Amino acid sequence: MDFTLALAGLGVGIIVGLTGMGGGALMTPVLVLVFGVPPVAAVSSDLAASAVMKPFGGWVHARRGTVNWAMVGWLCAGSVPFAFVGVLLLRLVGDDARMQQVIKIALGVALLLAAGGLVLKAWVSRRQPETPPVHVRVKPLPTALVGAAGGLIVGLTSVGSGSLIIVALLALYPALRANHLVGTDLVQAVPLVTAAALGHAFFGDLQLDLAAAVLLGSIPGVLIGSRISSRAPAGLIRPALVIVLLASALKLFDLSTAVVGVVSGVAVLVAIGLAVARKMTAARPAEEAEPDRTPVPQP
């Protein structure tokens, strides 16, 4: 067993535990770009690992009552069959070389969507204050369509069970609280990634040694990340994750290392600038609220 793969799984698992996102969006490109695993084998192995890893987070949210089970049912009604459709599309692409190139491009597009989804989620969460729990009425057809679109992308790329679907749900149900959003998405992702993994296993794409190595590190990583998530600054983790997704997507598009480096450098500078501006904005009201302690002269 490759313990370097397990170490990579540990790092990705910690990020998943900290942010609730990034499993397929990080592990699959790591397997492809760092370890030279063929894209289809990377997708199938990551899906198998996610099918084991996702229930840990889903179980915690189910115990806390932060899962909308009606929404889970309608999401799965669309995502599970279309996960198989995504796998079938891979088999219909053609010869092996062409299939590998198509999955690389599809994965790159999915990573860009995931990065954009993280930015959108952060922007919406900053603009919406925390509100008391409200009853959310489930919209069956739109919810099933979100599940179908997410299942198709997950079947093709392994990306989207967390990042893309959660952003679509955020747009469809803006009144849904963040913890219920994450809990619902985590639970619906379990049958979704399981269906996609079974589809790949049926066609012989699954490599159990890869999946086992990833799991060896990712499961303790998720547990570690979940334990420290309350202390870690999300404002630091999320920009780093977006930059990694952006760089991975550009590399999957076969752009030169120089171009990837320049774009990533600009993204880092933008993230630093936004962080400084946010800190200055937060400090200004505190200075304005500081009471005047100048002694008043006594008559």
C-alpha cells in the first residue's frame, strides 16, 4: 500500500472536516496530477473512498437533527439514477485515450464550478445574518432536478456531491440554515457517491488498492478536521481551498506551469487584499464604539 497516498488522503480529509467541502474536488486532481493515476481510475477510487467517508459527517448531522429528510429523498430520486447515467456516458465516449481527455476536461470544468460555488457561498453567508430556524417547504421537481444535475456531474468527475449541490440548494432554499444545508447535503451524498462508485466498479474502473490507501488517511483526517473546525478560521481555509481548486482546474486544461503560477499568484494577492480590507472594515466600528475616556474638568 502506498502510504504517500494515505498521507494525501489525510490532508484532504482534514480540509473536508474543516470546510465540509473539497473531497472529490481535491482528491481526484491530486491523484491525477501528483500521482499520475489515469483520470477514470482516480474518479472511481475517490468515489469509493467518499462512499465510506461521507457517512461519518452525515451521522453527526442526523444525530443533531440538522437533516431535512424530505429534501434528501427528492435529491436522491434525481441523483442516484443520474450518477449511473454519468458513468455510462464515460463508457460511450470512445477509445481510452479520448475518454481520459474528456474526463480531464470535465473535471477541470467541475473544479472551476466548485471554486465559484465556494466564493458564492461565502458571499451569501456574509450578507445573510444568522436567523432562527424556519420551516422550509420542499419543492419536489426543482429539488429532483438539482439532484439529477449533481448526480450526472459526480458520475462523470466525482466532483460536486458537496460543493456544487450545496450551492444549488443555497440558491433554491435561501431560508435554509447553514447547518441544515450542510447536513442535508452530506446525507444525500452517501447514496449518490455509492451509486456512482458501484457504477464504476461494475465496469471494472475501480482500483481497490487506491481506494484503500485514500481511506487509510481520509477517515482519520475527517475526524481530526471536524474536531478542530470550531477553532480554525474558516476565512483562512476557504480562500486556500478556492486557490487550490483554481490551480488544479487550469492544470487539467493542460495550461503551462507559468500560466498556472501567475493566475494562482494573482488569486493569492486578491485573497490577501480582501482579508486586509475585511479586517480594517471590522476594526472601524470597534474604534467608533470606543467610549471617550477624556477626563472632564471639575468646576
